[in-house]
Amino acid sequence: MATLEKIRSKSVLLFVIIIVALLAFILGDFLTSGQTYFGSGTTVASAGSAKVDYHEYQARMNALSEQQQQQGRQAPDNDELAQQVIAQLLFEKMMQQEYDDLGIVVTDKEISEAMTGAVPHPAAQQFIGMLSQQLGLPAPSGAAVFDAMKNPQKYGLPAEAGDQIKQMWAQQEQAIEEVMLQQKFGRLVGKLFTANELDARRLYEDNALTRHISYATQDYTTIPDDEAKLDEADLREAWEQDREMYRLDEPVRSIDYIMVRIEPSQADRLAGQQAVENALLALNSQEGTAAVSADSKFVVSTNSATRSQITDNRLKAFVDTAKVGQAAIISSSADQYTLAKLMAVTNEIDSINLTMMARADRGSLDTVLARINGGEKYADIVDEQTIQGQDSVWTSLAGTAVPADLKRSLTEATPGQAFIITDTIQGQPVSTLYRVNRRHSAVPYYELALIEYTIDPSQETLSKLSGDLHTFVSSNSSAADFAANAEKAGYMLRSGVVSASAPHVGNMADSRQAVKWVMDAKKGQVMPVFQDNKQTYLLTLAVKGIYDGDYLPYNADIIADQIRAKAINNRKAQILIDKYAGKATDVAGYAKLMGTEPQTGDAMFNSPMLASIGFGESAVAGKVAAAEQGKVTGPVQGNTGVVVFVVTGDDNSGRDFSMEEYTNQFNRSMGVGSYRLQRMETMLPMLLGKESVKNNSLNFVQDFGE
């Protein structure tokens, strides 16, 4: 007790010391182990012992975004890209484990040969070719590029250029190593698929043998569904038949959801139409575009072009009839209006053919001027070292891109007579020699103002859409009520499946926060109303099922209809088999009992189509392959009905079996198969096996609330 009293007497100081110590312990554990008491630390995803760290994930994301920008391509949805990157990194980690287990390595010597050898590796050739061209090498050479990296001054490059090449080189080496590892793995796997005599003979028979059959079928649709009485055992059996189809790589959740697009109301559209009509009247009564400049919803852009340069036929028709100062609506679709106003019409030279020269050292061009005006040819003067330039280049003088003084000089210059224009750039005089070779005649240029107007939903509309959905959510707080009452409330109910790897709910961009909510929710919960950042939709949803085992269970709502349909077909098949089995002695007799006509067809075992019975009838095809010729077989259960058949004859291609030929065919086909084993889509499920993916990326997504 005395000890407790001492602690109490110094409680404030001791409390602070304990809290600081705990924080230090927690932070220390976070920094050293990558784990915290609040989540998965810096591990974005894992499968077995393979882990993707946040820092390498972020580095790959940054690299891909930069690559997209450099190539001028629009980057995909960021959430989709993030999940693609996580899957790719996880695949690389798991493949590296395979390489390590198999002892597959790429040596430094192999990488060096691939990059600097006489013939670079195919995966490096584009990289070597690009840098060789930039260095001005006569031919692509990895060795020369490597030398430039080490000795940039030797190639007239600044020292920092060597560092840039070194960074690019290291990235390329890493990529080459990965490609070569995959190739070695592929070759190793490919050698595992070597035909024995049984493989070769089976391939020969599948390609050579055609069995002619006579058959009768009875479709399952001839029996009403309510006659196929099911119990739990039937559903379990149907699930068991296709169990591997329902394997889960990661936990999933089934949802019902409602998405409401945020669109203008009829009142908004009428108000927007009136605003456009008012703007049109004002544009036609006032000069310029001042009539709409005060309203930010009208976006104005100006352009000057010849009629031939106008690609929009509606705009072309407008300039054909409009007078200067006239405005018109040239297009209106959905909630978007485009107005045009003809600001001015001028006659300008459309294009001009020029020869231009300059000195790299910015020295005098007087001697060059005398030489070219004296009749010397451009090619005899320009050496691309001291004197650089362009010859016989067509350029446009229209618009504001060409400075007024230069435009005037080029317009007034005598064709064939060179002259020099000196300008000041960053305080330094820069001279350029010009010679006008040819000029096109002046043509009309139309100065146009294009005014875009978009009708957006008003705040009143947004408030009503949001308010109505909030009311629905508050009145339907369980998944059962959510599903039962959505249609009554005027909403379309959609269903979907969500996992931690899902970039979106459904196909709605910017909904990753909703995915996070789903994966944190309990079964039956209804999500508060979510609005995307761009204010294009409202979303709410309910969690119907949570599935985190190795397989979707037979009674999972996600597959319930599929399992039930298969179980019904199984039951109908048994009903039909019991009804017809042994009731006839030939196909014609069975056809009569079934109320159908006997048919004939061919069974070719390298084809997915079995006669006209259907695609993918593997069970029936197996029976056909094993059947004794002339003996009636069936009824046999198929995908869509039961089949009774008799093999009436066999055809062989006429080619004798050759062990060598069909061994080679088998090995070639398996070689193609082994190539597919290098692809992520094929390999990742195989690498996972019974392991599941733990995608922790939602830990880095911000929560949302009402």
C-alpha cells in the first residue's frame, strides 16, 4: 500500500513518463519491424512470404506516372493503376522466390553481354538504339553508350549527362535481368513437357480420328423447374462438381448498391437554355465577347483559321454565311452548348517557304549572307557545326505565333533575296538569316470566338438528390430493407462483389473510399451516402455477404443462382435418364419416345464442338470416345440435355502414326504453353496455390463519413 501511495503522490509526472515510454516503444517497433499496433505497417500486400513494401510500391507508381507523361499518354485511373502495380509487384516477388528455389540466376557477365555485346539483347535494343542516336553514333553500340556514361566529356556531354545515362542504364539492367530470368524459367519449364509414346499417340488420335454418330437428345427445358425438387444435398453436390471455380484468392464481400447520377433537373435545363438565348442576343448586339465575360459558366476561346483549316462542318457552314459581328449556336447536345461569333475577316498569306541559317557561336552572318546571295547552295554553306539551319521549310504566317516585325519582314521581302534579322534573347544579340523562296497568295482568315456553356446541376438539384437518398438510407438501415424497398423508392438496385483489390465499386471512378468502407463493415450494414470528388454521382450500398474462406460456400448469394441452375439441371437429367433408360433398343426408338427426330454428326476430339449437340460437352465426348461401335449408349447427361447415341463408324486421316512427328507436335504445343507460364495472368493463380492475397492498400485510404 505504501508503494501505491507514493505512485499516487507523483501521478502526473509518472503518467507523462509512462506515456512517453509507450510512444517510444510503439514508434520504435514501427521503424524497426515495419509493423504497428494499428495495421500492417509499410506492407501494402502479401501472399505467403512474398511482401510488397509501400516504398517500392510508391516508387513504381511514380515511375509509371512519369513514363506516361513523357510518352504523352493519358494515365489510367489512379486507383486501377495502383492495383495493377500491387499485383505486378506481388507477382515479381513470388516469381523471384521460384527463381531462388530453382537456383535460376543471371550473372553480371550475362547482363554485361546483353547490354554491351556486339548484338544487344532484344529487350535492350530499343534502349541502346535510342541513346546511340542521341549521341550521334554511326550505328547502335551498347559499348559506346557505356563509354559515354563513364566519359561524357569524350562525347561532348556535360558531366551531369553521364549521371543521367547511369540512372537509365541501371533501370535497363534491372529490366533485362527480369526478362532473362523469365526466359530461363520458361526454357526450364518447357523442357518438363516432353512427350512419351502415350502423349504422342493420344495427340495423333485426337487429330486423326473422327467418330460418326447417330443420336437423339432431350432438352432440360422440357421439364418445368418446379418439377425438379431440390434439397440442400442437391445444392452441395452441384457446388462440389465445380468447386475449383469458386476458389477465393482473397476475402470478398457481396453488395447491393444504388448509384444516383448528379445531373441537371428539368428546371436547370430550362434555366440554362434561357441563359444561352440571352447570351446569344447580347453577343449579337455588343462588340466582342464582353456580353459573356462576367459569367464564368461561359468559356471563351479565340482562333484564327482559313476555311480549309476548319474541320468542324457546322463551324464551316457558319463562316460561309455569317457577317462580322454575328453570333450563332452551332451545336447543342445533352447539356452542352457551343456558340460561335465571327470577330473579323482578314486577308493573310497562308504559308511561306523559307531557308534559315544561324551560327552556333552567335557570330556574324555577313559572310554567309554574301555567299548565299552570290548563288552558293545551302548544302555547301551549312556544316551543322558552326553554321546550322533549315532549307525549304513551309511555315504559316497567320495568327499570333509569328512576331509582328518578323511577319512584316517576311511578307515584304523579295523572294530569293536573303536578309538578316537580329533580335535580343536574354540580353544577348542573336542573328538569323532568312530567305523567302516562295509565298502563297493571301487568303481569307476568319477570327472566331467559340463560347462553350455547360448546364450544371444547381445547388437545389444536388440538395434534393442528396436529401432523397439520405432519407432512403435512414429509413432502410439493413441490407434486407435496402434491397426490398429500393425499387419502391424509385432507385435501380445493382449488385456487385468487392475485395480489397477492387479499385472501384462497380465501374464508378473515385470510389475507393467506398471499397474501404465495405471491407471494414459488418454483414447487413448500410453505407452512408458517398459523393465522388467531381460531384458526378451519389452512392450508397448494403453489405449482403462476407466470404473469407478458401472457397465461396455453396449458399453464397454471389453464386446462388448459378448453383441452383446447375442443381436443377442435375435433377432434370436424372428424371430424364430414369424416364428413358432401357425403354428402347436403338436411337430411332429413343427419338420417338422423346418426341424428336434422330440426328447424325461427327465427333472430332480436337474440336470444342460435338456434332450439333453443343460446345464444351466434355462428358458426352468422353463417352463417345470410349463407346463400342454399334452399341447404343445412354441416356447420358450433357450440359443442356440428355443424349442417346451410337457410333456408326470411324474415319482416320489416312496418315500413319509417327512417333517423331507427333512427339515434335506435342513438344511444340507445350512450348507455347510454357511461354504462357511466364505471364502474370496465368502464373499468379498457380503461384498462389492455397495461399490468399492480403491486400493492405486500403490502410492507406482515408475513411469517409456522413
